[in-house]
Amino acid sequence: MNSSIQDLVHALPECYQPIYGHPEMVVSSSRNCNDRLSKIENIFVLLKEQLGRPLRLLDLGCAQGFFSFNLAKHCSKVTGIDFLDKNIELCNALRDEQELEHVTFREDKIQNVVDALEHDEYDIILGFSVFHHICDADGYYPTKEKINKLANIAQIVLLELAVKEEGLYWGRNLPDQPLDIVDDIGYFEILGEYPTHLSDVNRPLLFASSKFWYLNNELEAIISWMKQSHEFASDVHQGSRRYYFSETKFLKRYSLKGALSELNAKDYKSEISSLQKLSTLRMSYLTIPELLHDEMDADRAIVLTSKIIGTRLSASLAKNEAIDEFNVVKQLVMALAELESHQLYHNDVRIWNILQHDGKFNLIDFGAISSKKTDVLWPYNNFLGFIILINELNIGNNYQLVPSRTPMFSPFWAKTPKLASFLSLIWSTGHNEWSYKLFVELLKRSETQDAGEFNVNIPAENVALWMFTTETLINESRTRELSDVLEKQNEIMNMINRISESTK
């Protein structure tokens, strides 16, 4: 063994990691790093396959270079950064000993390095148990901005994060929930939790990326991702759900932390149950995605399916794109009637839950399919919801939420003659007789009926339904106005409290 290596090791204030290339050296390292190495090395292998070349690695807080050296075989460039000169002296000596010319180390502050980084300078960045020190020095939000920058310039960021529960001095500036510091990044996943020498509390090891998701030991390139399910969602899920698209797959993530945890768990279970049941049915008018993977733990639930190709109908209407409204309604009626034949109903038939591709219109949001013949929001009636959809197709980009969706009655009577005929036949039939099977028959009649040869003779029971539904809408509007006022008051109070805390 090189005596200078041993001397450099003995000169360290702390031997935090095992010494690379020297298993014979008897040292008492503070951390067992092999457990984390085995967890992350697969990510390096997969990313190298995805990019088709060796990787460029930046190791922030490299200490004695354990991860830099062990992962160098997957890389064309490795840079290790540490603020302690004795660590860098040892790393450089080990680098020279191993003749690893593509590996370099330098002494610097992590803040300086992050500030100077350029886009696409590195593919993967490590930050193991270092950012709590930056939080303590610079504050939580500046540290979060630095982590966001790393995710923007690199493909993947791997972080080990300290937590408040460790009870050490730097915990004062850490978030209550460790994942909050990466929640601006598209996808993040806890790879595991690992012990340290400082407390009995384990630290989470995180995968974070806006360019890839990592699930079930597989890496998938993200084409796009969203925090909202559609453009009219109005933060209804309070940022607790995320939606990711790759070339062939769709990933939906439910958070099981916070105020909506119970609702998210319920909707996740409903979605899995629905997809499993639908997969056993032979559907001619509804494309069912393949359920590829699902899992649930204390923090989140995941649903991974094959991707249905298409553009949301709501997006097409917003762009004033030409839509064959009758063709849309015809395909939807056939799909809904087919579901009905299996005693199933879609409880959220909306313009944003319809995909179109090459003249084919397909319902999505499979968690909304159940045996309940209802609607998730006003008008709380499955058939009335479908009638409203017909009118929404006619008004295009003038769509409004008032408060739940556009009213179904005048002045939004269908402008397409065949659809107006179809609606007249529906309203002329008592609502107790309504079914999608009946709607299919009425639609066929409207196709052969001249535009001017229909009259609306609404039975008394339908008038009563009309009046009751309208009254429900009015009452809901009043309730929501009061709720909005209370919510605004809470926002103001929370802002005042944050300002007060920041000035202490």
C-alpha cells in the first residue's frame, strides 16, 4: 500500500467513506456506502443505455470519493467537489494511483459550483447528505432553487436528504416534509432510507428528474408531465396528483400525504379496480389501456398503463379546431351503451375526458367508471351530464364553469340540426325511460329525420327534473360563493403569518 495514501487517510478529521481500492486498509468509516451504491448503480446503467454513451457525473460533497470512483466505469467524465482540502488531497492521490484520467476533484463550495453550472454540462448529479448544510447556511428557499437548477441542467439528480427528526442544529431550516424541497421537479421517488452515524433516524435517498421517471427498476424518458389533469382542473387536487407521458406509457401519481390523502387513496383503488374489471371485457367502442404496474405505500400510489394516443377534445375546442360534433356524440353513445350493457357507467363525461385521434373519439379517466349511475359533479345525473356535453361541443371555446359546468338548457341548445333532433327525442321521452341503449336508438332516428321535422313535447316529469336540477345549481352557486370568501380569508391570514415568521 502506498504510504502517502495511508498518511492522507490518517490526516482526515473524519473518514466518512470506505477508501476506494484499499479494502485491506483498516479504517473506521462513518458510513456504509455500499448499500446506497447498489441502489443507484442500476440507474447509471439504464441512463447510459438511454443516452447511448458514457455519462458525465458531478459528485457534490464527494468526501473521500467513494461514489465518484465506484461509478467512474460508467462515465466519460467525473468531477468531485468538496469544501475540505484534505478530502481533495486524498481523492487526487487515489485518482493518480488508479490512473483514472477522466476523474477530477477540486476544492470548492457547492454553492459556487451550482451557480457556475451550464445547461447539459453533466448528465447525473449526486448530492448525498450535503444540502442540509446549505439550508442551514443560506436558507430553505435558496437551497431549493439550487436543487431545481440541478434538475434543469442535468438528466437526473440523486439526493440523500437529512430530516428534521434527527434533532440536530441544522434541522431548524429543513422542511417538515423532506420531499417538499424537490416538489418543483417533475418526478421524484424515494429509493430507500439509510442509517447514519449521527442519529437513529434514517435519511431518504431520492431520485429526482423532470426528464425521466424511475419505477420498478426501469427508467423511462418523460415527454411531458402535468400537475393538473386538464386545463379546467383549477387546482382541484391541490397539487397532490401528477401525470406523466412517455412515448408509449402513461404514469399517474397520487400523493397520500396531506389533506387529500384519503380521497387520493380512494380514487387510486377505484382506478385499479376499474381497469382490472374492464380488462376482462371485450369492448368494441372503448379503448382500454393495459395496466402495466401499480403500487401503493404510505407516501404515494402509482398507476402505470399503456398510453392511449390522442389530443384532449377540450384542447381542440379551445383552439377552434373543426370538430364533427355528431360523430363525437355517436361514438360516445355507442361506448356508453356498451358500458351500460355490463352495468357500468362513466361518471365524469366531460370534454377533457375525451381523446381524439384520426377520427376516433375515446373516453378516458377510467377511475370514473363504476356501477353507480350518477355524475361526480352537478348535475349529479349521468344522462343529464351527457346532454350537457352535447351543448358544450356546440359552444366550443366559450366553455365556462358556472360553477360546475355549462348549463344544459337554452340558450345553449344544440346548433347542429341532427343533434338538436336527437335532443328533442330525448326530452320528449320520460327521464325514467332514459338509457344509453335508448339513446342509440334515438340517435339513429335523428340521422334519418329532416332537420325541420321535430317538435319538443316535454313530459311533466322532465320539466320537474329540469326545475330541480336548475334549483340545485343555484344553491350550489351560493354555497360556493361563501366557500370562496372563506378560502380567500384563509389565504390572506396565511400570507400574514408567513410575513410575520420571516421578519422574526
